[in-house]
Amino acid sequence: MSTIAELTIPAEEFALRRTLEASSGVDIEIERVVAYDPEYVMPYVWFAADESTLGAVDDAIGDDPTVDEAELLTDLGNERLYRMNWIDDVTVVIHMLTEEKATILDATVEDEYKRWRFRVLFPERDALSRTYEFATDRGISIDVEKIHQLDETHQGRYGLTSAQYETLVQALERGYYEIPRNVDMEELADELGISHQALSERLRRAHRALVGEAIELGGQDGDRS
């Protein structure tokens, strides 16, 4: 079964380590993680901070040993987009993560911890295990912080059961979340053929799963209807 894993790697073992050492309070996010050519991976990187901090970032990028070449593409004041060419050590890590036919869904920097966080889709759980073993054997400090097994239907990525997903879809389509509501809980429960109490508990658990995913709390595997 396909698996989404959230992985972290210290910046000192990957990319932009000097830039992160020289500045703080910067949000860094990959615009699009692609590998259309072996020489070009993670080419577009957004930096967000106040303008004075971004000025320091610009200087730090020029001295960063993980960056072979950088070009400023867009300057929006508090946000800047760069096109990056990385040194070989950085591209090796990216190819390691995608070697098992995996796809990097997104990559961001946690500035407070000076580490990169990746969300990677693996075609099977064993592919994740092989990638982890390959990395650790080569001395890369990779941590697997969260794993999601994808169900046969796409709602599995959000931590929802089929019943929860279908209930949320029905509630949305019938206007339960509108202000004011177009349907109340009693009517919605009747349409779904369940009790008011069962609907209330199902919605609560579904909302909890969605919130947990959104703010990356995880570990909330409570009872599900």
C-alpha cells in the first residue's frame, strides 16, 4: 500500500546550512519539487521574512557552500523567489529520497530547529524502509516522524474513514457548513440514516482528524465510526 512519510534531515547535512546560521525567522519553502533533469532538483525556493532579514539572506546565499549558483527571480518585498543550482551533496540526498520511485510532495525548512522537513509519497511501505536504511548506512541523520498509509480511496490521506469522508461530503453539499445552515443536524442524520448522536460523534472525530492533519499533531487514533 502507498505510504506518505514525513521525514526530517538537519540542514547541516543538506541544504542552506550557512544561510540558516546567518539568519533567523525566515520561512523557506520549495515552490515545486521536480527532477526533470538529474542536474536540477528543487530549483525554485521561496524565502519569506521582513526586508532587512531578506537582505541578510541574499548575502548568506552567496556564501552558502551548499549553493553552486542562485538567481533572484522575484522580489515581492517580504518574499523572494530564487532559482537554485545545488552542489552535488544536496542532489545526492534528493536522489536518495526518490530512488525508490518516490515523489517529494513538499519540502520546507523548520528554522527553529535548523532542519528540512519533507513529505514523501512512497509506492509501498518497504520502499520507505529501504530508503531509511540506505540513508542511515551512509551517515545521514534522517528521522521518520510521521507515516500515513493511504487507503484505496483518496480520503485516506487525511486520516478519515470512508464513513467520515462521505458524511463530510454530504454535510458540505447540503449546506451544513453555510452561515446560516441550510440543513440542521437532525435533517442530515435522517438523510444519512443514522442517529443524531452517531452523526455528532462522527463529525467530531472527522473534524479532529482534519485538524490534526492540518497542524501536524498526529497520533490521534481514536475510535472511528
